[in-house]
Amino acid sequence: MSDLNWQHSLKLWLFLDECCSHHLVEKIRQMYSDAFVEEDNFKVAHLTEFYIRGSDDGAWIPELRRKGANWVVITTDKGRDSKRAKLPVVCKEEKITHLIISSTIVSEGQESIKEALTTCWKHIRALPLLEKGTCATLGYTSVHGDDVPVIRIGRKMITQWFRDEGIEMPSYRHRRNRS
């Protein structure tokens, strides 16, 4: 993995479901689109750009997969509604990697979601390296008494998970769009 040209070879296509603000899509585009050399390597979309609010996860997730297997769904939906298809289950079945934002972060509002995503951006960029269908979670951990956002795979922090799997996390330079 050390020979991986991070800027050119990995695609990061983020798909935010209706649990996330559609304004967040534009903020992510503004902050990070310049970090990708090829335009097709970075996409950010919101569910409401393609589907109506309240669309069943069992309908739109398979369709999303048919549009390309590179999507990573970002959601707050843990699949607890017994009357609907469960997003994490459908994503796993359809081999769509997904990042579930914890209820603690969500309860603090959209600005906290944006801050958590920004803080963990290096790890979000690595999500395409995971086996398709993997569920990652974005939550807090306590570091010296402060709550710090982290991404976990199961119970392991993503950095530890990569080490345990023998996968080197790519490094990259982030160029923030200042315009």
C-alpha cells in the first residue's frame, strides 16, 4: 500500500442520506474538492438530489450500488425502525461501505457533525480501502478529559484496525479551498 498514489487512485464518493443536512454536501465540496486531482475521484451527493424524502432504504441503496460501487453512505440511521428496511443491513447486503454518525454527535447539531467529519477527514478518505459493505461509526472518545471524534470499525479505532490488518493508511496533503 505504500506505493499507492493517494491523489490519483482512490475514489471517494460520499452519499449523505436524509438524516444529514443537504447544506453539509456543499460544505464538504467546498472544503475538499481541491484535494483530489481528478474530478471523478471525488463526489458528494445528498439523497434528496435523487430520491424523495422518506424513500425506503431497501429501494435506494441497491440503486445507488448500480450507479457505482465506490459510494460511502454517511448516515445517522442505525436501522432501529422495525417497519422499514434497516440501512446497515441493506448496505452490507449491497456491499456499500457506510459511516454511521453517533447520536451524541447528532444531538449537538449540524455544526458538530461538520466538525467531526472535518476532524476525521484523513480517516474518511481511507474508507474506500475497507471491504465493501463495512460499517464504520463516527463517535467520540475521551482523550485527557476531552471528547474527540474518532472513527471505529467494530470496537477498534480505524487506525488500529488498519494496523491489525497490515494495511498502511495512505498519507496525503490536504489543500483547503480558500476562495
